[in-house]
Amino acid sequence: MYTTLLSAEQLQDLMRSKARLMVFDCSFDLTDHAAGEKQYLQAHIPGAVYAHLEHALSDPPLPDAGGNLRPHADAASGGRHPLPSREKFAMWLSRVGFANDMQAVVYDRNGNNYCGRLWWMLKWVGHEAVAVLDGGLQAWQAAGGEVRAGPEPSHFQANFEPRRPLRRLVGTQEVARALGEPSLTLIDARAGARYRGEVEPLDPVAGHIPGALNRPFAANLGPDGRFKPAPQLRAEFEELLQGRDPATVVHHCGSGVSAVPNLIAMEVAGFAPTGLYAGSWSEWCRTPGLPVAKG
């Protein structure tokens, strides 16, 4: 069972062994929501199921009478990419044929930015056997892996059952109550300019949650697009935390997606699982009365 990362060669071995396996392509582009699926149809790992960030891995908010976006009543988080309820997500997994006894492998072609979302969500519904293809589609092709174009045949309906969550989801009020306390260490995965409030291309307010540390998610990868070695990741996170208790860490970003590579990197480094504030900056900055910092 693979639970964090696996290499292209390990995935090839799994596929040859005829293991109970499902591969998910999570490629996406925030500036062109149709681009990821087009890329999937041009080239993907044989048998891979496409997991669209907006349609499968989020519960898209709806505009209210004033034109403001509001999450569905049963959404598990707010922000630009609200998490669907665990039950709704389990229904999607069942529709694509994923079952509780399968190994899941997730990948993208975007520096692990989007596939981590599905990795975390599967852990959140109690599924331990899910791993990120280290290096994504690029590593698969570099290892001589076959790619296929066009749609894949549909899978038979499964009956995926949610189990006890294996990862911690944190909400806005929980973050607000603990702000400034030693029981909470926030790590913001956005690029430095967004964190400092110098630019904000996606949300109505620029800046960051007061006290949050900044580690852009791409800092976890080496020049080859793979996660850095565990000892190097551990040293970098220890330097960032400066003595703060790793058990207090809660990750966030703009909308809860690119925060997950930081969470995965801490686990690769040997730290215990940490929390995810899925609503992230996009929910925080839209919530009246909450403080904003810059610089």
C-alpha cells in the first residue's frame, strides 16, 4: 500500500501486477478551466480517470441575489473551491468506479499543485491507500510510460463508503479563535508577492492572515519536479517553524488547493499529519471583521 508518494517505476510495477488500482489525472489551469481536461484527452496514463477540480473536487458556490458567491448548504468549507460534503464526494467516487479496497494514484502535469487535493480528500473520507505520482505525468513519460489519447471507457458503478477521517479539516472560526495563540501555527502556501499583499489576482482583498508563515508550495520540489529528499524537507520545515510545535500546524493558501503539497511534504519529512484550512484566504478575506496583514 502506498500512502504518500510513489515513483513512475513503482506505478508501472503496480499496473503489471494487476493490482486493484485506479489512477486519477487531476491536471487543471485556474485561468482556463477547460484546459486540464483537454490536456487529459491529448495524453494521459492508460486507464486514468479525469478528476476536474471544479466539478469533482469542489462544490462550486452559487451567486445569491446580490451577486455574491455562497457555498451550498452542505458544503464542507467556503472559499473559491468549497469542499463537497464527504457524502457527495463518496457518491462521485462510486460513480467513477472507485471502491474501498483499491489503491489510488493521483497525478497532474502542474507540479503536484492539483492532484494533492484529491490525495487529501481521499484521506479525509477515510481512505489510506492513496499516493501522489512523484513528478507527475512528466516523470511517467521520462520513465518510458505509455500515454493514451481520447476518453477512457466508463467503469462499473462502485459503492464507496466513507470512513473515519484520516486528516483534519479546520474551519474559519476555529482559526479565528486560536489566532495568536501557541496552539496554532499557520503556513500559507501562496507565492511571496501574494502573501505580502503586493498583488492579488484572484481574491477581493490582498494580504495574509496575521501571524501566518509563508512557504510557497513549489519550494517542496527539486529541479526535476519531484519532491525533495525527506531530510532536506525536514530541515527546511524546522527552519521555517523556528521551534514551533509541528503538531500545531494548519496549512492554507488561496482556496485550499495548493496548500496540500506543503502538507504532503511535511509527512514525507516524517512529521505527523497536520491540519488543512480549506476555505483559506478566499474565505478569510470575505468574512467580515477578520484581520488582514501585509508585508
